[in-house]
Amino acid sequence: MSSNSLPKVAIVGRPNVGKSTLFNRLVKRRQAIVHDVPGVTRDRQYGILKQKDLSLTLIDTGGFVPDAEEAWLERAILEQVKLALEEAKAVLLVVDGRAGLHPMDKAIAKYLRTTGKEVLVVVTKIDTEAQEVLVPEFGALGFENYLGLSAESQYGMSLLVKALKPWMGENTQTELQSSDLKIAILGQPNVGKSTLFNLLTGEERAVVHDQAGTTVDPLQGKFLWKDRVLSLTDTAGIRRRSVTEGKVEKVGVLKALDAIRQSHLVLLLIEAPRGPQRQDLRLISEVWKKNRALILVLNKWDQMPEEASLELYTKRLKETYKRFEDFSVVALSAKEGKGLNSLKKKIEKVSQNYTRRIGTGELNRVFQEATRAHPHPLVAGNKVSLNFITQTYVAPPRFTIFANKPEAIEETYLRYLERKLREAFDFQGVPLVWELKKKS
């Protein structure tokens, strides 16, 4: 669910003319990956340009090849650009001032005229007033409005914002509200992350193909579930570091890992027929280490044998990987759209667990029973007394234990206490954070 009520302006142009640099500058964040390799941007990226009480939604698009017939990626990008143009009120046609007028610029201009959209030609890489002599050449494209600028040096950017104001709309609280739950979709390449993203948002926003590495930029979207606006981020597939190739893929992986930090909940997709691989286990560890809620999504369940049982599959997972007892597991076929409601219910349940607060009395009852049944072992012949527990934070739940020797409490004993809390209260899918303090 994208920003529907604000006016939209699409940024289009041939590959590698500076569209994403311009987009990032206007929305004031490094949302789109910028690199001098054509084809880095593939999906539609949305961002909001704000000017006091006015705003508009900008749509960054991949390099536009109007007559793409050969490569699957060029065809997919073309479809994404056409969808952006259907949504847009107006268009920024971005051209490269230093490279001069290109035959592809003319082909794109010809196509844009068929849409009937208002077009502003943005001539990039114009850093000084002297370089503005390069702008008039683009008059051959047949549009009325032209502007030379440099997104890198910001020369001419204020004039562009001024030119965009007639297309802006008034800010609304609904439009600019931040989601109360941020979800990141994570996993190895080609496990179905983008298919799931499209399924949840109800839009063909992400390019989907069976070639690994199709998604490069993290892709932002929203969806509505029981009157809640949930924010969703599709990320690049994360391969083992030893097989990661090129700067673009490495930047994509770094942004994917950063998406964990910016989220509350991670959907980690695993291919059900293959089961968890070593890289999946590393990703689970990364999510848990950052104290984020986690749902293991067993995608491609449609490829499992008919007699396959999720209950038995999950049981075997937990027998093989003991920490899997803490996680929430759901089966899904993103391609066929099966299991989507089960996933949404899991998201709702785990997000509730993430913000769950337990009353101090009830918490200490379980705590005292656990410490009496199995006291902390002696440390260097000294008794370690755990006196009291309280919950100090939520999202994730954080518990503070007061003891006579907090520094002596063993990790294995904390794990025992955690297991007792999980048995008594529903914290499935959620990490528990511990703080140890000396009893005053």
C-alpha cells in the first residue's frame, strides 16, 4: 500500500544518467543504491518530497529501454516504468548533460508524448552556470520545460524544487504517518522474497525472476491488516561472504543487514524442500543478535510431498536446532498465494509477543519457583542469590534481575530462566534481553 493520496511524479530516463542520485537528494535519504553500473535500480522506489505543508510522492525507476525485447531484466524494468507512469501526475525526464543528446533519450521522449503526461526535462551533471550552455541541445526532445542541475553538487536543485511545487499536494496525517510495525523480508537469493513482498502489498512493485540477485535496492511498501498499517522492506538476497561478487551486490547485502536494525520483525524465508542451510543459520543468529522478532517462513511448500506435515517438519527442526524452540514457523507458497492468512496471523501474534509486558507479581512467582527448584550453582564456594526480577522494557522484552553477585550469574543459568519464562508466558518468536544488577 503506497502513498495513494499525494500527487506522484515519476523519474524516468535511460540507464545510468543519475536518476537515483536525484531521487536520493530530493527525498533526503540514501534510499536507492547509486552505482555507475547500468541496471542497479530495477524496482519502483517511492519517497516523499516535503516542502513545509506541501508534499508529493517521487517514484524512482530503472533505466528505461522503450523497445526492450531481448533481456528479461530490461523487459521487467520496462513494465515497472510503465506502471510508474500510469500512477504519475507528471514526469521528470532525466538526461545526461555531459554525454549530450542520445538516440535513446529521443526514443523515451517519443514514448512519453503518447502518455499525455506533463514532462519536465532535467539535464543532470551541470555543475556551474558556464555548463548550462549544454542544456539547449535537449530542446530537440520537443518539450517546453528544461532545467540544468547537479544532484551531486546541488547546483540548481532549489530551482527544481520550485518547479515541482505546482504538482504538490497538501500534507495529510494519514499520508505521512509512520507505521507502528516495521517488517523486513530476509533470506538467501531466489527464495521468493520479492514474490512475497508483491503478495503482501498487493502491487507488482518488485521485479520477480528465477535468476538470483534480481533485487538490489531495499524496497519499501505497506499493507493493511486489521486496521494496522504495517511497513514492509524487501531486501537483496544474502549469500555467503565468500561468493558475494562485485560492489553492487556487497552494498545490497549491507543494506539488507541494515534493514534488520531498522525493523521490529524479520520474516526469514527458507526453501522448505531444502530446509535450513548454514547461511540461514547465520542470518537467524544475526537477527537474534540484534534483538529483533523473527518468523521462519518455509516458502515453496507447494513443492513438498503431499503427505508433508508442518507439525512434523517443525518438530524435526527443533530437534536438530535446539534454539528453533524459540522461533515461530509458518508454511507458505508465495507463488500460489497459499498460507498468506496464516502468515498474517503469525505476524500479529509475534508482534504482540514483542510488546508483551508481564506484571511484576506474576513474573516473580514464576521466577521464585524456578530459582527454588534449581538454585544457581556455587561460584568459588560462594552462594549466588537471585532475589528479584522486573520487566523494564518491551520491544523486545527486557528483564532486570537483582542479585548479590550479578557478575557471577552463568549464561547457562540465564538460559534456564529464559526457558521457564517462555513456558509460563508466550514469547514465541521474540528474543528476551537480560540485565543484571546488584541488589542495593
